[in-house]
Amino acid sequence: MRQTLARLYRLCGVLAGLCLVLMLAMIVLNIAGGVFGFFVRGLDAYAGYLMAAASCLAFSYTLKAGEHIRVTLFLQRTQGPYRRLFEIVCLLVAVFLSGFFAWYTVRMAWLSWKIDDISQMTDRTPLWMPQSVFAFGAVVLFIAFAEELIDEILGRRVHNKPGEGPAHIE
């Protein structure tokens, strides 16, 4: 199960990178259109959809890579069981908030599909399509936080000392 989840997080990271490359292509095409006098309808909207998708898809990959920004002011000052308790409380809050976020993004995409909501931009895209990608990223983030919480409770989570690890400038 852990390997499957690790592959899912990596897939989300790859998809986020692909979204960034496609977003760059949309922007370059839009600039080229201004220079050479042609217009491709919906490029601004698609670049926006790709930016939102890249952000949300990257959340879980970033969390599992240990690159999320953390405020360690209190963690640096707590030791032993208090630190572990504080970590568990923080992860419980993160699981709750990411679950709330996932629930409402899935609900938003489903409602857009149900009422056939269409973008008001020139692209006229059914909004459930980009919203579904965003919702998928939110659900995977919830799963990643839940896995982190379970690992912390079971004592399998590795902690970096203050000033160590990938994001040591906090």
C-alpha cells in the first residue's frame, strides 16, 4: 500500500510539472499571437486552469518530499513526548482541514457537472473538467496527511532536527 501511495504522490508531482510546461506553452503561444497577429481563443483561461491544477497536484508530492513550509518555532522548543503530541495535534488539524478542502472541491466539481456550469471566459469550457483535476489533487493531499498522521501515531515518521532537512530556512 505504501508503494502504491508513493507512486500516486510521484504521479501527482509529474502531472504538476506537466501542467507547468503546458501553462508555459499557452503563455508563449499567447505572446506569439500578439506579436504575429493571431488569436487563439481561451488561452488565458487554460493557463489559469493549468496553474490551479499544478498547484493542487503538487501539494501531496511536496508534503511527502518534506518541502512544505512549517513554522517550527514551537517544535524547536518542545522535546520528547510533548513534541510528538504537538506533531499529532498539528497533523490532526491538517487532516481535518485538508479533508474539508477535499470534500468541498469534490462537491464543487460535482455541482458544476450537475448544473452544466460553463466558463464565462471565451473558452466556454465545462467547469467540472478543471475543477475535477483540482479536486483530485485535494483528495490526494488529504490521503497524504492521513498517512503522515498514521505514521506519526505508529512512530514510523522521521523528524529532522531544527536547521536540518530540505526546508531548513523557515
